[in-house]
Amino acid sequence: MQTKTLKKILILLLAWWIILPLLTIVVPSAYIICWAFYLLCAQTDAPPSQLKVPLSPKRVFKVSSYLLHCLYENLTGPFIPSILQYGWHKLSSQRKKISVKKNIRYSPKNRLDIYFPDRVHSPRSSQVFPDNMSYYELYSNNINVTGSSHVESPVIIFISSSWNSGNKTTCMPVANNLQNQGYIVVVPDITLYPKGKITEMVADVQQCIQWTYNHIRQFRGNPSQIYLMGHSAGALLSALTVIHDACATLHALPINTTDVKIPVCGHTNGMAGLPRIQGLILFSGVYDTTYHYAYLHQRGLEQVHAMPRVMGNTSESLLQCSPSYLLNYAFNNSQNRDQLRALLPRKVFLIHGNLKHISPCIDLIVPTKRLCEFLLEDIRECCQTVRPNMMGENLNEGQIEENDNYNRNRNRGRTRRRMALTRANQI
């Protein structure tokens, strides 16, 4: 009996001897990492009730573990290969002259770069192809696109992927790859937080679309074949810009009582609305910001992430910046759905991964189910963990009306409850 007791005591002492040094190192390190991150990223536009640095061990553990996980993913994932690829493209562009026009001013504050295929050199020819003929249809009709100097190429506007960092230069590898496939690629600089918020960012995307439509023929681009591509924050900005403009044209926007005012083209600069975009190509986007806010809160990141502060940091302002909410409201309140469909892009290509470390699959599936029901004639779904019929499933008119009646009264109240519960449970 004494031997067993002695063994237990020795085991406890050994465990304490191992655990104590770990605690004296791990706990202070976690607080240092978390507090440094807060001091760097969480002070601008912070609500008065928010502490400068968190004291809760639970929040400190969440933030620190997230940062360490990001570091691990960057070291073992695609980040380093992406850096090497960027360096290779940078060196290649210096050795081999790439067809690119840089630093073209498209607004009083911002500039853009235009990458165009090597075959695009001569002035625009008088030969005209149908505006509704796509790049791939030209191939199918045996038209020599690569060797012809008469074809106007399709245009892709690429919006970068961060709220508060990056510039158009970091998008060079993507632009080069698309350029090599025969597209003209427009890469604009967008006002970043904290210099600007969602109002300024959407205004930049609007001005870039309008500038591209007005001037892309100078670079042998087809203004009726403009596609808007975005990744992460760029995907949200792309979808929000196009959907908000379509809803505003039909006066089908929800009442906005917040300080966040998304600009409307026809009321700000004399335009009758944006030119119609041929398609949206969206990678890992967030289409309902209230869902994403709840996800950030679950990860302990809603105070340090830029998205809530960019959008006003209230439940109502987040709703006003949610493309899926605006679209749902417009379909429920518009007198002519066919007219709304006519203003929206003809094609939408949604791409999303199946990992949930940064942007969970719920950001794609739940909020955009409504969008797929009404909008998409051709949608491809790349989220491996979700049944295909959850995306792009066609419903008959009776099912649509039934869903309308069910969602009309529930959507706003459900979102408010979700935001209220999230804020009430904040640590």
C-alpha cells in the first residue's frame, strides 16, 4: 500500500515538474502573442466597450492558437510556393517584356494595370464580331483568335483579396496566367482600410468597371465581355457592387438607417448605373456578413478582424453589406423579377475550398442558396463536402413562391437574433 502511494506521489511530482515549466513559458507567450496582435490590429475604430488587450484566457488561447495555426499553414502550405512563384514572375517580367500598361489612373486617387495578350499590339481593326460571342465560341467557330489581330478579347477585372493590405502588384502571377490564356486583365488598386471603408471600396470598384467599359477598346478588349473576378474580400466587394447596383436601379434596396452608405452610381456621378457585367468569378467569398461575423466570434477573432470595422460593426450595417440579403430583399419586393435578372450577370462561377480555417463552407452554401435558385443559368460548385443539389438547384415557380412567403418574415429577424446572441455572448 505504501509502495503504491509512493508511486502516485512520484508521478504527481514528475507531472508537476514537467507541467510547471510549460505553464511558465506557454501562458506568458500566449498572452504576449495575443496582446501584440491586438495592439497592432484591433485599435482602429474599436468600440468604447472593447478593452485594449483581452484578459480572458479563453480569448487569448483562441487568438494565439489561430495565429500559430496560420504560421504553420504558411510554412507548410502554399504560401512559400506562392512567394517563389511571385519572384519567378517578377524576374521573368524583367527578362522578357510582358505586354502590360502600368499605373493608369482610373479615379482621382487610384491607378490600375492592364495585362493584355502578346497578340494585341496593333490598333483596333474595323472588323466586328458579335458582342454576345464569347472567346470560346470563337474557337468553336474555327476563328483563329491567337493569330488574328481583329478579335476583341474578353476582359477580366481582378479585385485583390484583403481589406487592409496588398496592392495590384501582388496580383501579377494571377494576371500573367490569365493573360497567357488570351484574356485582357485589369488589376486596380483599391482603397484599403483604415484609409477607407466599404463605401470607398465599392466606389473604387464601380469607377474601375466604368473606366474599363469606356476605355478597354483602346487595348482591343471587348466591353460587352467584361468579367469581374475576386478572391475573399475581393469576392465580397465584386458581388456587393454588382448586386447593389442592380437593386438600386429598380429601387429595390432595403431601408438603410445606418451610417454605412453604399454609393449608387446614378446618384453620385451622373451615370445611369453600371454597365452590365457578363459574369462573376468568385473565390472563397463571404456573401452574408452576419454568418461570417458569427464564425469570427466563434474563433475569437471578431475584434481583430478588419471586416466588421470596415462595415460599421453593427448588425444593421453588416446586413446592408451582405449581397445575399440585398438580393433576397429585392426578389421579395421587386415588381418585376425578370427585369432584375436582366440587370444581373449572365453567369456566376463560385469557387470555395472544403477547409474551414479561414472562411468556412457555410459562407458559400447557406447564404447563396437563394442566389442560385433565382440567378444562375450556369453554375459550377467546387465545394467537395456539399451535395451538388444544394447549389444551383432549379425550383419551380410554386416552390419559389412558397420559399418567398417563408423567408420574407424570417430573414431579417433571424439575422438580428443571430447578431444579438453573438454580441451578448462576447467574451
